[in-house]
Amino acid sequence: MRTIDRYIIRKFLGTFFFTLVLLIFIVIVFDISEKIDDFLRSEAPVSSIIFVYYLNFVPYFINEFSYLLTFIAVIFFTSRMASDSEIIAILSSGISFWRMLYPYFISAVALGLLSFILANFIIPITNRSMLAFENQYIHAPRSEFSDQNIHKQISPGTFIYLENFNTHSCVGWKFTLEKFENRELTLKLRSEEIRWDSLRSRWQVSNYYIRRIKDMKESIKKGKKLDTILPFIPADFTENIEDVKIMNYSVLRKHIKDKELRGDPDVIKYKVKKYERIAFPFATIILTVIGVSVSSRKVRGGIGFHLGLGLALTFIYILFMQVFTVFATFGDLPPLIAVWIPNLIFGVIAFFLIKIAPK
């Protein structure tokens, strides 16, 4: 590694972390001003505010805006180098433009790996304390659930249907369970009402009808009440929308498989989150290349022009990400493609900008 490589890496990472610390303080000040009434109303301890909420907020903020901060850092210090004719001196000394990208690439890969580790392993842990603080002192937990016409596959070949389910009283109406083996119906349970017994951890079905089919023989059983164990619990109908924030990569993958098995329509949202945790680190590398290509040219507008152009490109990237995420969530676009389209588009832009960058 040459002296110029260490110089650029030091400039890159130094500018990144300086900008990061500065923005963290600004965001925390604005966040405190917004939540001060909640803190005072709930009498939240100062130590918990600092060491539980905001200390755990820092990794989340770093990962959420890492690609944006990386882009700003690259634009800022590279345009300064261009304005001071350092880029011209580097290229005139015999170092090619591609070789000059080497320290940028090393720094971007390091920040991308940091983002990947934070998103998949560290933030799920820190978010538990942060969300617990929010639920205790700021707002009550928010849940979403399907309370009407529920269709789920609870295990291979076993399906349930509920016309209505109350997640607060844990009571459902018009319940049906069907079990298939080799695509043939072997068991069907119908009940007017199904109620969860939390003390014994089992279900109670009322006005039930059970039909069993085996070896071309059929048996029917009816009754008023029956206590039974079924392969699902009330929590399967109730979901905290913040749960994805506390899932590491392996837990999130398992959660997605369980949802696919049950046929939950909202599995797409979780797939989008899973793919975002991989796509965002690559966005750091792509935006770094774009930043170098844009700001390495000495122009009359100087740093201001480069920063304006860089911010415009970043906001376009964020807009693309949001638009294609909506297409995946509410349309027919596969989540993997939706998440990676912005990276592919900006990858092409990065390649084009490198081709026309001053060599």
C-alpha cells in the first residue's frame, strides 16, 4: 500500500466518521426536542434515555444512512482534492485513474461490511432495548393482524380457515381445519367457535364436527365442546410490525419460511427487508464509485456544485428504492428484483461516469 493510498483512506474514513458524529448529534437534538414531552410525561429516567435509548439508536442511525454519509464524504473530500489540484498531481505522477480508485474501493468495502454486520447481527440486539424503551415510555406497541377471512397453512398439508378472530379475547368463529395426505382429504374439523385456554395452553372448540377418512372408510363425530391441542397459537394471528427490527439474518430467514408455509400474504414485506440488508452494503460501493467520478473533475462551481450533484443523485437513489419497494409490496414485482433494481441502474451510471471521468 502506497503513501497516497493511506492518505486517501485516512481522508475517506476521517471525513465519513466526522460527518457521522456531527449528524448524530444534530439528529439526537431534534429527536429530544420532539420527544421531550413524552419523556417528561412518562417520567423516563435520564440514564435510560442516554444509555438505553440513544446509545442503542447510534448503530441503527449508522446503518440507516451509511450509504448516504459515504457518498457525502467521498464528494466532499475528493472535490477538495480536485480544487487543490491534488487529483491532477496524482494522475500526472503516473498513477492511473483506476489505480487511484483502489483506496476508495478498500474503504467502501470496509464500510459495506460494517453495514452488513450492523444490519444482520448487531442492530437486532440493540433494537430490542430501544424498542422496549419506546413501548414503555413513548408509545404502546403497535400490532397488525388479519381479523377476517383468515386462510393459513400451519404445516405441510394442513390448512385452517377462520371467518373472524379477536386477538384480544383469543376467540375465533366459523373455524375449519383440513388435513391432506397425497392430495386427498383425510381429516376435516369444523366448529362454530374456537377459544384459547391460556392456563392449559390448548384450544376449546364448540359445536364441532369431525370427519375422518382412512382406507375408503369414513367416520363422523359431533359434539358441544372439545378440548384439543392444535398446531398453532393466538400469536400466529397477531404480529408486531416492529418485530422485523429485532430479527437477525438467520431468524428472519426462518420467519420468512414459516410465513411462506402458512401462506401469509405479508411475507413480501419481510423478504424486502431481508434483501435490503444485503443490497444496501453494495450501494455503499456503487455510490462511492459515482462520487469519485463526479467530484474528481475540477470545475468552476467547486465543492458546492459537487455536493449539490451528489445529493441529487442520492435522493434519486432513495426515491428509486422506495418506488420499487412499493411495487414489490403491493404489486407483482419480485422482492429480490425490486431491491436490486436501484443498484443495477446506479451501477450502470457508475460505469458510464468512470468512462468519462478525467484520466
